[in-house]
Amino acid sequence: MQAIREFLRRVVYLFTRDRHSRALEAEMAFHREMAARAGRPASGFGNAALLREQSREAWGWTWIDRLFQDLRYAARMLVHSPGFTITAILILAIGIGVNVATFSLFNMTFLQSLPIRDPDTLLRLQRRSAGGEIAAGMPYPTAIYFRDHAHTLSGVLTMMEGRLELENDLEPLGASFISSNFFDDLGASAAYGRLFSPPLDDAPNARLVAVLGFHFWQSRFSADPGIVGRTILLNRQAVTVIGIAPELFPGLRGGFTDIWIPITQQPQLVQGSKVLTDRDGGAVSVWGRLAPGATAKSAEAELLGLTGQRRRLDPDHVWKGEYIHTDPGARLLIPQPRMVQVMAIFGALTLLILAVACANLGGLLLARGVTREHELNIRLAIGASRARIFRQLSTESLLLAVLGSAAGVGLSCLAFRIINVIADSPKWMSAMPDWRVLCFAAVLAFLSSVFFGFAPALQLASQKHRRTFARQLLVGAQVAASCVLLILSSLLVRAVLHGIYSSPGFGYEQVVSVSPRLSDHDYKAPTAEAYINRLAARLRGLPQVTSVALVKLPPLGGGVTRMDTKVDGRLLQVYPNWVSPEFFSTMKIPILLGRNFSPGDRKVVIVSQAMAQRQWLGENPLGKIYWDKDIVIGVAGNAHINAMNDGDAVEIYAPAQTEDMPSMSVVFRTQGAPDGLELTCKSIVQNLDPKLFPQISLLKTSFHTAMRSVEILVFILTGVGMLAVMLAAVGIVGLVAFTVSQRSKEIAIRFALGSSARQALAAVLGQYCWPVLIGLAVGLALTAAFSNLIRFMLYGVNNLDPMSYAAAIALLVGILAAAALLPARRALKLDIARALHEE
């Protein structure tokens, strides 16, 4: 109790200390006056300043007064050195701003909730099995079963992506087929008209209706409100536009959606679709809204019981050991291991930028300390302790860090705003930072002040700032960090150039992929086989076509099946595909060993060369048993047709069977450029069956789209690498300029005694040669370790590629040499007589 009263007394004093100080002054003045009237000395009241300090010590909280004193003094010092202050804030703004921008992206992607109603109670539901099977979606009947029986869920939302053709538009629309409660449950209100209503739009005889996405409404219909109530043709069906989605509505995928359709009406637009009754399908994404008082764990437990009930009722359509996994449903993305790995790598690289900036600023503070010798010596002479000076210098560093962090947050917001404008991002993606970003920036400011301010403050307070070791250490750190960033950037640039300008293992320039999507229209296997054969024959009859093949997962088509297995303790990612015998010649993938498929082949596979080498190192793979007791009959060349950015990927091919036909696509090769064949292919597909709306892709376009993400990453990392080098160059310029100014007398004496220009330069630059060499060596070692982590991004390039290392080191050394020689030239132009006279 006594401690609480003492704490409260000190808190009261903190807010009333000015009144106490005035009362103390008045009391001391009264005692001095009374003593003077009595003709005796005022014992104990002679040093009023000392008494005030002792009184404040007795009341406590003096550290707050001293902190404000230090901050005021630090602010005056920074104002009196505007050149240094602006330079320091810019350096920190760049280092901290890059990190804040990276964290902002991570925050927006993985941590920040979408702007919807009650985001914390929304769960994403995903099917998994004890055997490791994972399905992104689930059958629609399963979602309805959970909706009707789960008491821990107050509602279930469903969505399925698709494409629809709008009358007179060449490009298909991106459509989202959603449950009718979707908008209402997420708290959306129509910009114009109305949104979906379950009683109206789920009725068996309900008319076909659609809600236009706000961005699509603006671009396609010129933001005309009169479109509401009109009829448009989608897949040749008349659909009434009942409303416009709100501008800031993100959906649950982010990005733009052209048009929204009730999922119950999907079979009417995609004729033959059985999505509402198909118990094997998995194209429907499902979210659940937690009921009041329910938690994610309780929902998972109940859904596990319901899944068990479904397995007893329908064992053929529920996996063995199946359960429902939940994730936060109101996030832009759910973290995946590879995605998190990329973000972690990029975060580490941006932290290297901050390390360069801190090392740079630390060197500038040490150099500036020499000019403050007079001030520091006076403060020591009048009684200031070294600890007091250290605290003052640390406060200056903290103030600099706060200013730099604020500028960095501003730069990050500006960069995000520019990117949003260039990318035409949805308006709900705000560039303004939230509390997580601001807290991250505050932590960076504190840590930065420690890293760049601790060593200089310690050396200045102990009067050891004229020693060169600390500055040399900071130069070495800058060079090492810049070396890592620049070499990694060089590796990624080489990887992109290799991907764009060299063969990726298959011929894509003259190949067209046609996906009739028969499974969407409930084609059975024999009917689908007959259709595919007729389509292939029609395409084979075109004069430009030289070969035609079938493939289940079309090259660069986005659909990927992956199997993970371990070989000698190392994870092997196997990408299977089902193809016809003509596939290899059509895609120009060579058969290196063994034979191709023959008609009627079953229980055989062809593996890629990389897989043969990793699975059966040093052995002949022909005749080996793999997969589902299949026999290896051939080895094909490496061709990452479905995993362009995965350098560790290996492929396995199986012969397509009749049961695969509803999911098959057709690929064909042309003699010349395939441009302009899209309309011809579409006409052939629809002449064979008018209800089909095929997906047609030129592989050269798909290839460049697949490489675009790597190109963007390379552009960013190249900028980061060059930024680090520029910061290091600025640091070198500042330190060499400082060295020349401080050693002007020594250099003048050397010239007077007959030294050459080369000897003068060696005297100035010699102390920085070893730090640069050591920094390069450390940087090379760190890069060798770091580059192994990004091996999956280095398509066609070894992570120890000598050309990339040599080019990056040459560029780094050249920039640093130019940066050092620029201020060092002042030493060669030194006026010897004037320099000696001034000294």
C-alpha cells in the first residue's frame, strides 16, 4: 500500500512539478529574506540551482526532465547541421522505408483482414485426409450438408470461379458463382439496384440474374446506372442485371470480379454442368461463419463428426480419415510454405539494405564526432560524466532514427500509392499504414538507433573516435551486405534471361492449347473420347497444323498436380501428367532413352531425365517400378511445362486412358506463327457442340505470363541490390572525404617531401582496401549460403554461377572505386603552402 501511495505521489508531482518548483523558490526566497533581516547568513540556501536539483531528486521522475533536455539539445544540434541531418534522414528513410514497404505487403497479404463484416468469425473450410490428401475446394452437396447440420456455423458461403462469354466480346469474363447469402453475410450493399436474395434468386423458377463488378461496370458499360434492369447475353442466355456491386467490396479473393452469378443458376449458363449434384467435384470454395460463442476448434470438432456421418452414408465419396481444416477466412491469402519462404527471403534482403544504411550512418556519425571534439572536451571539463555524454549522443541517434522512420513510412506509402495506380489495384487496397505497420516502423527506428548510434556514441564518449578500426569495420559491413544483394540480383537476372532467351526444354512458340472443358458439361468418358477424337481430326485438317496431341494438364495452363516424395532424405517434387503418344513430338520433348507410348499401353510411365537421375542415381531406369506399380519404359528430356519457376521439379508421364477424356485438352503445333487461330479453334469446338465455350491459349503468351512474376521479382531485387550499392558508395564518399580533410597537413607534408600522386592516394585509400577485401570475402561466403535458399527461383542457372558472381563483383568494385577516387582527387589538388599555413 505504501508503494502505491508513493507511486501516486510521484505521478501527481509529474504533472504539478512547475507549481512545486515555484513554491520551492518562494520558500527559499522567504528564508533568505528572513535571515537577512535577522542579520545572519542564510545557511543552506546559498546555491539555489543545487537545491532545486536536490528537491527534484527527492520527488523523483527526474529522468523525464533529463530526457526532454536531451531531446531539446539534440534537436538544436541537428538544426545547426542541416546538411548532415538531411543526409542522415534520407539514408535512414531509404533503409527503413524499404523494410516498411515489405512488411506492409506481408501485412496486407497475410495479416490484415479484408474490409468485410465481422472478419474474425469467418473461416475457410478445406478437405484433408490422414494420408496427406488436400483439396482446395469441396463438392457443393457437402457444403450444403454442413450448412444444414452444423450448429457451430451460423452460415455457409460458397463460391466457384468460372468464365462466361458476353455477347460481342472476344475475351471471356471472369465470373464468380456464389451462394445467394454471400453479399449479405459479408455486409455489402449495392452501389445501384439490389444484390442477391436467397428467397428470390434460389427459387426453382427464378429468372437468370447477375450483379456486375464495379470496375467491370465502369470499363465495359461506361458506369451507366441504366444497365440495371436490362438484359445481357451470357453464354447465349438472357440474364437480367439486377445491381452493381459496391466499389470497395473485396469479395473473398481480392482483385476484380467481372460478374457475380448465383451458384444455383450455374447449370443454366453452363449446360450439362452437374456442380450442384456432383459429390466428387472439388471446384467449390467454402467459408463458414462462426455462430455466437463458437470457436474454430469447436467448429472443426463438429465438422469432423459430420464428415464421419457422411462417410457412413456415402463411403465412396468421402476419403478415408477425412477431416475439415479451417483457416482464417477473411485474409487475402493463406500462407503456404513456399510463399512464406519467398517473403522471408525478401525480408532478409531488405534487412540487409537497412544494415548498409546503418553502417553508412554510423561511419558518418564517427566522422562528425571529430568536428565536435571541442564541444565534448568543454562538457567533460565542466564536470559532465562520460555516461552523460553517451546518453546525450544516444538520444541524438534515437531522434534521428525517429525522423528517418517517419520519412520511411511516408516513402513506403507513396510507393504503394504509385504501385496501386500503375497496377490499377482495387480501391480497398489502401496505402495508409495500420497499427501493425506503425509498430513495426517504431521497432525498426529503435533497433536502427542502437545499431548505428551505439558504437559511435561509445567511442565519442570515451574519446577514442580518432581510431580507424570502427570506421573500417563499418565499411566492411557495407561491402559484405551490398555484395550479397548484388550477386543474388545478378543470379535472378540471369535466370530470367535464360528462361526468356533459351529453350525451356519444350517448344512453345508455335503451339496452341484448346481446352473444351468437357467435364464442366457432364460428358461421360466414352462420349468425351468420341468428341476429343473428332476435335483432334478437325484440327489436324487445318493447313497450318503439323501435329496434334492430347494432354490432361495443358502446358502452362495453370492446372497442376504435384506429388511430394523423399529420395535419400531430400524432398522430390514430382509433377505427373497424362498424355497421348504424339505429345512428345508436338511439344518437341526428346525421348532420350527407351521408347514412346504405343496405343493401348497401360501401367507404364515415361520419366524425365532429372527424375531418373535423382530417383535411380547411376542406374538404368528402364524396367524400374514406380508410382502405382507402373513400369518405366522411357526417359524424356526435362521440360517444366507446369512448373516453370521450380528448378527442382521433375516430371512423370502416363498414357491417357478413356476415363481421362472428360478432362483432356488438345495441343497442336503450327508451321508458322499461330496468331489469329483462336477464332478458328473456337468455331471448330462449337460446331461440334454449340454449348461448349473453350479456353484457347497461345503457349508463347502463357509462357511470358508465367515468367512475368519472376521478372517483377528480379526488377525489385535488382533495384534493392543497386540501392544497397549506392548507399555503400555514398558512405565511402563521405568517409574518404572526411579522411582527406583530416589528413590534409600530412598529405601536404608528403607532397613537400617529394611524394608522388600515387603515394598520396595510397596514404588516403590504403586504410580502406583491407576492409573492402574482407567485406567482399564475407559477402561471397554469405551469398553462397543464401543462394541455396532461392535455388527454386533460378530456372536454368546454378546458384553458384561464376558469371553472375564475377559480373556482380566487378560492378560493385567499380562503383566503390569510383566513389573512393572522387573525393580522393581533392588530395591531388591540395594547395601545399595554404594547407601548411592553416595548420
